[in-house]
Amino acid sequence: MLFWKRLFVGTIAVLWASVAAAQDRIPSHCVALSQSAPGVTYLHRANFTAPVEAQTVRISYVDHSMFLIQAHGGTNAMTDFTGYVGNVEFQPDVVAMNNAHSSHWTAFPDPAIPHALKGWAEGGKTQDHYVDLGDMLIRNVHTDTRDQYGGATPNGNSIFVFEAAGLCIGHLGHLHQELSDAQYATLGRMDIVMAAVDGGLTLDHPSLLRVLDRIRASVVIPMHWFGRYTLDAFLSDMEDSGYGVDRTGVTSVEFSLDTLPSQRSVVVLEPRFLNSP
């Protein structure tokens, strides 16, 4: 009897701890419209080591398709993690990877990283992630990729979604296909999305614009651009489609629900490996 009583009490304690952790994160609204504050702009931050303000998320562009996403509660997540983030002692809590090629993943993530999430199917089985860390929730939606012969590799890529501070942040990964209705529904409406804009190795620009219009993100952050010419071509297409363009000249930005731009915008960040202040 004493054993079962202790088991019951322990189970209740775990459940309460889980509820408390979830309450640390403002509920996100991936399937609802975000409420942008007209005329309010996002905040710029100089270094990833600075504290993240309450109800705010910091996004830092590290390299190619790799970003650092930081929540107020201290969770650090990295996208398309390659193993090298800069000449700093830094260990993220979560790394998400896609295996399109070596600049999107590492086969040898540090075993000390608590959550190393693969975004591609293995042995025909999808990698379905739903990691709730209290101040940040990480999940993924699989998409197909092209193989070297022009065919399709089922579930070869993942769009990773990071929900924190009430925001829904999507990293499209190495996106090769326009999404199906079911994928759009599972993904939900994003507030901020990182999109590969090379126009060839991933989606061509017209196809990508259709995806972005359907996702309806307030902010698009370009990645995977392989030079200014490709980036400029994408920005021109986005301006023609009614987006504002902000060439920030910085590496990191912070957003909250109240500081999303009122006009759908492309926010250009400059890639830079992490460094100490």
C-alpha cells in the first residue's frame, strides 16, 4: 500500500511540474492571425549572450541556414546545426538538422546536447518531434526532397517550428516542394519564417512566394542565398509582391507579439558565427 501511495504522489508531482512548465510559455497561435502593432518595430541586439527580455524571442543568423533561437526562459535552439557555431564555449539545448548536404547537419552532434533532432526519415520511418521545454516548444512537419535522379525522396526534409513567447517561428529547411493542404494545416500560420532563397537548389522564387503567401508570415528572414546577386533577386521579387524590405545590417533581432511589423516584411540578417562580447 505504501508503494502505491508513493507512486500516486510522485505521478501527481510530475503532472503538476509539466503544467507549470507549460505555463512558462505564452500559448502560441499558429492557426490564428497575429495581432501586429502598427508603427512598432522590432529591437536589435548586439550579442547572443545578452539576456532575452520577457515575452520576447531573439533570432541570430549564424551561417548559411543555421540560426540561434533564444527564449526568455533560457532555452537555446539551433536550426540546421552543423556542429560548428563559432570560437565560443556554447552548448545549445536543442539542435535541429536536415541532411540535404553537409552544410545543414552533422553526423556527430555533441552527446551532451540534450535534444538532437533529425529532420529526415530513416528506414522509411518519419522523425516526428514534439519537444516541450517550457519556454519553447519544438515540432516538425516533414516534406519531400528531390533525389539526384530527379525523383522524390519521401520525408527527406523537415520544416521545424519553434513556439515561444506566443510566436510561431518556422524554419523551412531545404525545401524542395510546395506544400499540400494537409502540410499547411499541420504547420499552421507562422509569424516569422526563415526561407532558403537560392532559387535553384531549393524552390524557385515563384514557387517560394506562393508558399510564403499561404503561410502568411509577418516576417520572412532570407537564408541559403549564396551571394548578394541571388539575395537581391529574391528581395526584388518580394518588393514586387508588396513586402517591405529591411536590410538591417545586423546579425540578431528580437521580436514579440506586440512588435511584429504591421506590413509583411523581409528582414535581412547578416550571417556571423557566434563570438564573445
